[in-house]
Amino acid sequence: MADLPLDLELPTNNEGHAEVPRRSLNPDPEVRQPSTWAPTSDEERRIFRVWKGFTLAERSKDTLSWVWNYGVEIQSKTSRRWICMPCVRQKTPTPQSYESKGTQNAELHLWKAHGY
């Protein structure tokens, strides 16, 4: 078998540093993007059975992450949480939830558990 030359050159940025291509955590727009993940009344009952003392929260306008398209935010007097709607729709006994302060944990959950 003949030896083939290998092209090991990586793309570089403006400063000449190599940039390794990475798969984005942003979901592919062609893949299973829901038109709405608004919970049905039955789903709301299940959510609030787990998170007693919480109510649906109004999302603030500064929540621009794509993660918000896949969850619902709930609040109590002392905290706000993001609830994973794919988990709710799969009837997971305790759907995954995260504090609403950031989206990194929710992003990783959606990526690992649901492929988004």
C-alpha cells in the first residue's frame, strides 16, 4: 500500500494560533425543533406536584439563549428554576431542573440527555 501524504495543517485564527474545529452546542435547526414547549394543563399539574410552592414565571426579555425554547421557568418566593420540557413530555418522574441563573448546565443536559 502506498504512503499517502497527510495534511496535518489546522485552520488558524487572526493571530496565527491553531483552531481545532469543535461541534457546537447550538442545536441543528433541521433537527426536532419544537414549535412550542408550553406545558399542557396536565403537564403543569405534574410539574407543580414535584415543585410545590412554585408558579409559572414570566421570562425576562434578556433571556436570549436557545435553551429557553426547550424548557419552562418556574418561580417561588426565593428562587427561579428552568424545567426541561423534553423530560416532562417523556413523563420522567422528576424532570431535570436547574437554577435560572445561567444556562450552561441546562445546555449540557439537553445535549447529553436529548441530543439537542
